[in-house]
Amino acid sequence: MKKIKQPKIFVLDTNVILHDFRSIHNFQENDIVIPISVIEELDKFKKGNDTINYNAREFVREMDKITDNQLFDKGVKIGKGKGLIKIELGHPFSTQMAESFFEDTQDHRILATTHWIKENNADRVVVLVTKDINLRMKAKALRIMAEDYLTDRVTEEQVASIHKEVITIKDIPQPAIDKLFYGSGSTLKELRIKNAVANQLFKIEREESSHPVLARYNSLTDSIIGIKKINAYGIEPRNDEQAFAIDALLNPEIKLVSLTGMAGTGKTLLALAAAIAQEEEFDQILLSRPVIPLQNQDMGFLPGDIKEKLGPFMLPLFDNLSVIKKTFRDTSKENIRIEEMLRTEKLLISPLAYIRGRSLSNVFFIVDEAQNLTPHEIKTIITRAGEGSKLVFTGDIHQIDSPYLDIHSNGLTHLSEKMYGQELFCHINLTKGERSELSELAGKLL
């Protein structure tokens, strides 16, 4: 007689729920256990305006809806085709744990609960799911299976696709190149291209020049159109990738842009310059970034009022604005216009937490350091975009400050991979540092 395969038991850590409050629906027919210590931790996060606070509140509501006055002692059915969910009360440390861990922390309580479940379900696979890599190491040392929350992780191959090099084309007939160079556009067949996705970027080499013709595939007209190097509010592209970026940022048909690249490649500067160049087309320009305190230092420990506390986190954005202003004389109409925009808040630089929940209709919205956002946070921002808005996400997926995100799970990676090839979206990976020779060298070697 064939043995029936038992469903697995997944024990969820707090950070998984704070990352995605609907995570309990993503484990198919397997059972889920929430340690009581996780519920205790969630209670501390329920007040506030950040995404983690929202997720904490929504998870509790989701659990209340699922239980519908049922008790957790034997588990509650999550839904059709899904397993049971149960809240497990705390259990004492095993002898092995007591000898290994001296502190009574929430993480160790979660480990103790997982260890007890494993010991009392010898016929089933028990897995601790946590985004805390250190907790995963501790679990594995105790011979407990542990893994990251995999639902919104991007594979190595998909990460590599984000760094897609611009396609270089050689040996193209001169008439087809001339059509691109003078702006009339060429067909895929004329350029000997078999297929292309929306807003795919090309460099078409010419025999008589060391400078290639830059081009982009327009899926609406099914043609390759040439891209010229133009400036945006005094900022001129210094390399081909920057020219691609300015083209996408100034194109009204492209509503969503992601710019990746190491520090000093000009991501934020180009986005801000393009926004100011188009300020008459939008009701407001919002420039924002998530606040990630270093070394887990809470904002409340810093001196001063809220503006003084947040000031240092916003300095890089003001620095980029200063670069733009320095391209003009102090008394120029361009600088006077920027000062007027700041005074009237037509141009607003603010932490992301202060912008969440706002209406984003007819707004040019730049989110800097987007690699520190979760996929859910990025989705929440984009789904709030109203008519006439343009959203730009910039960041370096190799420099992540959030402790529970990595190159595979951060929102910028997720966005760039999932949206690639859509008509409204364009992704550019900036590869050459333009801040200084020293900055580029440090970015590559350190």
C-alpha cells in the first residue's frame, strides 16, 4: 500500500509576516504554525505609518477573518486547497538549547517552539521560515531545517537579466543607419533584428565613426527609433547609458522607469534633472527615499525635532539638487525657478514614510535607494499612481542596508525583472561612474 505523503509544517518568523502579511496563503496545502512569541512581537509593530506597521495590523485582521470564532488548538483551515494554521504556545528550551543559548530572546523562543514541533512530529518535515540569516544558521546548527521566504525571491538568472547589456549591432546597411540617425526610424528587418521587447536598447556601430547610433525599440510602432544625446535642465549625458536614461525619463509614453547602478553613475541626478525639466507637465515633483537608520539606531535617540532628525538622511537628495543648480548662475532664471519650486513645495524632498498614503495623480515621483524597499512596498507605491503620473525608482542592488533584504528579494530587483518588456516601462543599468575617477574605482574594487 502506497504511503500517503504528509504535508510539511512551516513555522513562520515575525519578519516574514512584516515582509508580506499575506504570506500564509503561499504555502499551498502545507500547514503553518505561528509561535505565540511572534504574535507578541507583532503587537509591538501595530502602531505606526510604515509598511511593516500596516502589515502587522493586516495580518492580525487576516487571522481573525480566517478563524471566524474557531479555536487554534487543532488548527484552522486557511482556505480551499490549503493547509491548516495554528498558533503554538511557548515551550521550554531543550537541554541542547539551554546549553547553547544563554539569553532568553524572542528569536530563541521561536527556535524552542520549532524544536518542540520537530520533536513531536517525527513523521513530518518541519521548516522554519525566516528572513533573518543568523536565525537560519542557529536553526541549522540545531538540525532544524530553515529557509528564507522564497515567494518573491528572484533567481540568479533573473538577477543577471537586470544587468542586460545594451545590444550592440554591427554590419548594418548605411541607409538603415541614416534613417535612425536622422530620426525617421527603421524596421527590425532593416536592422537585421529577429525580435525585440518593448523599450529594448541598442547600440548600432558605424564604420565611419567611433560613436554608435543609440536606439530603442518602440513596440507601439513596431520600429527602432534613434536616440539623441540631449540635456535635461543643464545636465548633459556623459555616456551612452546616461543618454538612454534621459531619453526614458523625458519620454511621456514611458510611465515607469528603473535606474540601477553603483554609486556615482548619476541615477538620482538624471532623474531629478529630468523631473525639473518637465515641471510644467506635473502638479508636483516628489523626491523621496526610505529611512534606514544605521546600526539599528532608532530615530528617537537622535537630538532635535523631526526635521532635524531626518535632515541627514535627505542630504544626498539635496546634494543632487545643488549639482543641478551649479550648472547655472546664482541669479539665473533657472535657479530662481528651483528656489520658487522648493518654497511652494512644487518640488518636495521628503522621507518615504511621509509620502505614503498620498494621492499620486499627475506627479513625477522619484524614489531613491529603492533597493531598500520590499516588493510589496514597491507594488503599493506603483498601484497608487494616478492619471498623468510618472514613477522613477533608482538604486544599487548590490548595496542594501535593510537587514532582511538581499539582491534576490529587494523590491528594485523584483520590479526590474517583473516589468521588463512592458510598453510603459524602461530599465537602464548605468555602468560607468561619473562622479570621479576615485569614486568609480572604489565602487568596483571595495
